[in-house]
Amino acid sequence: MRATGVASQAAFSASQIALNDNEFRLLQRLFYEQVGIQLPPVKRPLICGRLAKRLAALGLDSYQQYYNYLVSTQGSAELEIAIDLITTHETYFFREPQHFDYLQHSILPQVAGHVPLRVWSAASSTGEEAFTLAMVLAEHRSPQPWSVVATDVSLAVLESARKGLYTLGRGEKIPAHYLKRYCLKGRDQYDGYFLVDRQLRECVEFLPSNLTRPCPELGMFDVAMLRNVLIYFDQPTKKLVLTHVLDRLKPGGWLLVGHSESLQDLSLGLELVAPAIYRKPRR
């Protein structure tokens, strides 16, 4: 009981630590340099809310001390934790379903001769998008070979995604026939959860990648999904990220972005073929 009280007091104390203007600017710049995310002043309460518990865990008295630790040689692991806490991971299965309809009815018929077919979930978060792709490809591409590569900057969400274990509520948008064929309902200690089928999990590779940096190690892809992440970047970072993604896309390949995202004024030379779906020119 005593230890719990001490921990609670420490957490309470950390939550009361003010984030001054200079400390906020330092953290803004750090997260921008690391992952390209813009944190406007309206996000200051979010930073306090998500990082306060880390100050408590480390026994620090200010955000200046926390920043100093993050940029020190000893702080690399903590920096990964901070990035995970600050970045947003909102996603769900079959989000923006028009994209998966287009993949099934328009893209797959055109890539029937591509062996193997490689699809990239470039900001995969906890894996719902990647496993949605896998369900569609298993249903409409097999027995021709295909694979999905899913990347994210957060090591924590990648570790979660590899398990393929989700609460039942996360599967509400999965069509019934996909749910029945590719998902296993949990029992006993896993009651209230479902597990993505093992054979499907084995077709998805989860890898760490920072989209603000080149990633030639990933190879080339026929289709890349970069959805609902560009809205967090300023214009120069948005173009930088898109350049790195397009470098991994084969000539004639497809790029899918979120329906709320626009690529206007970026001079990327892409062809708009459907809402939020672009095609890279063939050479």
C-alpha cells in the first residue's frame, strides 16, 4: 500500500509540472526533426497529458530535464517511448472501404501478371490496415503469390500489430464473410478478443521505418497505402515523405492516400485515377 501511495503521489506531482514556452519549443523541434510531425500550440495539453507519466517514472522535475535526457546518448530508448506516446494511432479494419473495393475491382485485374505482388502499408500503426489488405488479397489474389509489408515509426505499435490480436469492437467494420474466414474468436482469457488467422499473419511483415528518411531496404512495391498521415505534416515534410514513398513505388504503381488529404501543389507528376488514388507514371 505504501509503494502504491508513493507512485500515485509521484504521478500526481508530474501531472502538475508546467510546460513553459521554451520547453514546448524544444519538444516541438525534437518531434519535428525525428518524425516530421507538427505540434501547434493547441497540442500543448496533449504533450503534457501524454508525457507527464514519463517524468514521474524517471523522477524528473521539469520538461527541460526530460528533453535533455531524450537528446542524450542514454536517452534513445526513452525517445522511442516518447514518439510512441505523441504519435496518433487511430485506425480500424476496412477504413475508407472504397479503397479496398478499388483494389479488388480495378488494381488486381491489372496486375494479374505481377509475380509476386507487393503491397505496402506505409503507416500501419497497430496493423488493422495491413491485415485488411491481407484479407482482400487472400480472397481475390490467391493462389498467385502476394505479400504485404507494414511499416511504422513506433516499435511499440509494431510489436502489438505482429500479434494480430484485437478486441471484438475493432472488427465491427469487417464484412461477415471475411470475419468468419480469417478471424478466430477468443475464449477463456481471450474472451472479447479475436485473432487474425495464422496463415494470414504470416503473409504480413511488420518493419520499423521512418518515412522522413529514405528506405531502400524495403524494396519496390506495386501498391502503397499512405493514408491519414500526411495531415500531420507541414508542406515541405509532406513532399519529403511522399518522395520517399514514391521512390519505393514501381512505375505505373498506385498510391492511396486518405480522402481528407490533398496532393495539390506538390508537383509530383502523379495521375489522379479515382478519389484519393494516384498512379505513378510509367517510364
